[in-house]
Amino acid sequence: MNGSPSQLSLLDRRLWRHPQRVQGMKDMARVMPGLMAWGLVTGVAMTKSGLPLGIALLMSLSVFAASAQLSAVPLMLAGAPIWVVWLTALCVNLRFVIFSAQMRAHMMCLPLRWRLAAGYLTADVTYVLAVHRYGGKPPASREHVEPMAYFLGLALVNWSGWNIASLLGVLCAAWVPTSWGLGFAGTLALLALLVTLAKDRKTLWAAGLAGSAAVGAYALPFRLYIVVAVAAAVAAGLLMEEWAQPAAGDSADAVRGGAAKRPPGSAGHE
């Protein structure tokens, strides 16, 4: 549990002093206005649904998952059995199993207790930005702390901004009418992030397929359409990578074959 000397800690000074921690904070700050509007709406929704103030405050700080909070609150108020509430939250958050599998290479430099803390701090946008920047890079380690410093910067801004907005929503619910449609601002923020990250055809195809799968599976219970969409996007991305490798290999072979057929001494004249 305490980890070995070869492992990192999220309190390691090198992470906090590293320029990538600052870069992570800047990157997350760009999308925070929309996410904070979403957090405000979540806080308002919890309070206006009739949840006691103390429970709403505790839930806002401890759960840190908007979709799970908004799914669990109506069930709690309806007196649903606790296992139904847990099962619903579990299904809504199944996408984090896929997220954690993809982030595992970097997280394994942390001991178990810090991996649990990192799991709590990981949200959708944290995952997207971290994988976009360091997904294909060498794993984080004590000698290579950049990925974890960047993750720390993302998580600090996201956790702070979200909880400030959510707590404001809980405490000021009476002055925030639902007719403002603030939740749509969060959707727009995620959409803007998606457009920014979609830089090639494979990403666009995977995003389009995920959107189609989500619409097709929307009738599934427990918001399982989210899991279906994530699984469809991951499967599409893996298949396209698989198909691209033989084509890249054929091109390389063609280049090598062409070079072999050139007469000696012709190289360097092109």
C-alpha cells in the first residue's frame, strides 16, 4: 500500500514543480467555463429534487461524477433499494473501466493508494486530454514524470472548478432557474473539445460511429447507451489501426523494393 522507492506519489515535489503541471492546468482551464456551468446545474438539480442540504453537499464533494449523481438522486428520493442505486451508478460509470485500461500504463508508477486517488480525480475531460497528450508516449515513471505532472494539473483545475460550481448550485439553487438552460453550456464545451481533438479521418469515423451507436442504443436502461458508444468508438479505433498496419507495411516494402532496384550510385540524385 505504501509503495516502493521506485514508485511516484501525487505529492511528489517534482510533479508540483514540473512545467507540465502548469500546462495541464492551462489546458483544463480552457474548457472549465462550460464544465462549471454543468456543475452548477448538477448542484441545482440535486437541491431542487428534494435532497437534504447536508446530503447534497456531501454527495457533491465525495461522488465527483455528474452522470452518476443525476442518475442516483431520483432513485434515492423514490426510495429505491440501495442495490438498485449502486447498480445504476455502476452502469452509468462503466466507461471508466475502458478509460482506466487505457491510462494504466502511466498509472502503474503509483502505489495502490495513489492509484485509487487518481481514479477518483479522473473525469471524462481529464481522461481525454491526458490520453490525447501522452497516450502513445512512454509510460510514466520516477525518471519520466511528465505524464503524471500533466495529469495532476488537469485534475487540480477540474476537481476545484467542478466542486466550486456544484457547491454554488447546491447553496444558491433558489436563485438559479432551470429555464436558463445552463446544462447546454456543458454540452457545448464537450462538443468544442471533441472538434479540437478530431484531427484525422480515423478519429472522425470513430466519433461518428460512437454518436450513431449512442442514438441507436438510447432506449437502453441505466444510461447504458454511454457504454455502448464508448465500446463502439474503441472497437472502431482498434479495427482501423489494425487495417492501417498492413497497408503501411506494404508501402514500406514497396519503398525498400524500389530502392533495391535502383542502379548503384543513383541514390541522392532525386
